Amino acid sequence: MFVFTNPFNGDALIAGYECTEEAQRFVAPLLNQQCPFLTEEALAAAQYEVEQVWTPVSVRVTEIMMFLSWSMFFIVTTFLFGLSVAFMQRNRKLDSRSRTRNRRR
């Protein structure tokens, strides 16, 4: 929804959440779209200059939020993986202790 691909060089372009005055006044009505949910057509009309369609502040905030979201995803995934490994090792130790006790009896 917020990521577009530049067809000329393949770079990822991040959209913003607030349109510029020009985009609200001219581009959105011409393409029959609503701000800030403009499509790639609006970006193509601006020659793939993101800051001509969305305000620079909203583009930076979206970039930061996407970075934080992905970072949190990887942090949580790593934590859960580590937790599951620790749980499996603990169960292995408990199983080996119970087997040792059963052999002694």
C-alpha cells in the first residue's frame, strides 16, 4: 500500500500519508482518486518523484514506521525462536533426568 517500484531503475519508493496541495488539487481529481491513497498512476504523473505527490514529512514518517515495524518483527521472531530453543533444551534435560532416575530403580 505504501511501497511502489520505480520502473526505470527498480528502486522501491515509499509513499506518504499526506498529499501535497498540488496532488490534492490537480492529480487526485484528474485520476478520480482520493488522497492520500493514490496509485502508481499519480506517481507516474509526478515522474516518480515521491515528494511531489506526498509531503516530505509524511514520507519520512512512513519510512521510519516501516523500518520500526520490520525491526520489531525480526526482534520478536528472534525472541520467540530463542524461547522455543530454550524450552526444547529444558525438556531434553528433564527427560534425561527422568530416564536416569528410572534406570536406578
